[in-house]
Amino acid sequence: MSYKGNIRKMSTELVDSKALYHLPMGDDRVDMNALVGQKLKFEFKGQINCIHTGEQIKKSYGQGYSYKSFITLAQCDTCIVKPELCHFHKGTCREPEWGEKNCFIPHYVYLAVSSHVKVGITRHTQIPTRWIDQGASYALPILKVDDRKTSGEIEIEIAKNFSDKTNWRKMLMNEVADEDLESLREQIYDDFADIFDDFDAEDVEEDITHIEYPVLEYPTKVKSLGFDKNPIIEGTLQGIKGQYLIFDTGVVNMRKHAGYHLELTL
């Protein structure tokens, strides 16, 4: 059995604390959880298409875009990665309508543990997708604000005490710290109370979300594979975590290869 087509990042959902994955591939949505434990072969023959325009390109930028799309779309602007750099108020947003729809909506500041505790932000519509995408084992929203820029400014303040980066290698080896997120939330409320008042941030009293990933065996050493250097990637699929497929031969970041035309043979 085989599938063929341009891929996008794996879609996810959380059901009874278990992460479920589907890989969009052409017109198909491949149930990846069902393939864990099987031998798979992915083949890349050089075709890449921009995930925005569909045009064929030689190289992708920003996880699947043509260079033109990368430098013109609001969703590819620097302020998406660094919300505190939002320049909408200056009248220079690349796509004001897109900005209003995606940035001027409720955002959450959260604590998550993929390897160690980190602070992050996400749109309210991306919970728990964001946590699954980064391979978090457990996470806790702590604040709610009205827009993305504000959430980014708060993240910068909290990140002075807590990292805003994930150690992806430790995440894939399942080296996960045991943190008391509820106590840390209360500590943050105390330490940054004045700042939160200035930003008109709303405390969020929700429970911790725990996430179980479909992994049979975690690697003891992480070997990264990519289709540009390894056009054929095959092996036994030992698991899925974050946006990574974990093979007995190495790990592949599927989100990084959005827009790549692949053939999957089971």
C-alpha cells in the first residue's frame, strides 16, 4: 500500500490524554498512530510546492513557503515568532485583515514541560494543538490576554525566570523534568503581579493537561534526518512526538518538510 502527495504538518487532536496524529498527504489523511510499529519508506524525488500558492519551488522558507510568500505574508513575518515586535499600530502590517483575525484575538500564556519547564504563548484556538506540536508531556495555561503582542510582552518578562525554548533532543529521548506547574503558576502570579495588572492580564485557573504520545521506544541518541540529504528515509516507526516521526534509523521533523511531495510505502 502506498500514498503519494505534498505533505503538510501533521494534524493533531487529544482524546483521553492521548495524542492522535494524521499526516495530510495529497488528498489523503494518513492515520499515523496506526502505523507505529510498522516498517515504512518515505521517498522524495525533488518536488516542493509552496503551501500557500501551490507553485513549484526549488527551496522552501519558513516551513513550506516560497521566498515571495515568505517575505510578503503576515503569517511569515518576524512578529509571529517574536510577537513583541508587532508593528500593526504603525500601519505597516503586511496584511491588516489577517492581523486583525489572528493577532487581535484572545491569547494564552502557558507553562509547558517538554524537557524542562518553559513559558510560551498561543491563540486560544490552538490549545492543546500547540502543546502537542512541541512535544509537551504536560502543560498549564496561566494567563489570558486580548491580543498576541501583549502575550509576547508578558512572555518576555516571565522568560527572565523561565526559559522560552524547548530542548528538542531531550524531548525526543523523553528526558522530562518533574515540575509542579500549579505551584510555579502561583509563584509567577506573586512575582509579576504588578506587570500583569499593567497588561490587564486575566488569571487562568485551569487544570494541568497531560499528554501521552504513541511511542513504543524512545531513542537513546537522536539522529536527525531530512529529505534534502536523505531522499529515501525508511525504517520501523517507533513512535511520534511533537512533529517528529521516530524511526529506528533516526528522527524526521515532518513540519519542516511541509510542501514536499513524498511517496509513502507501507
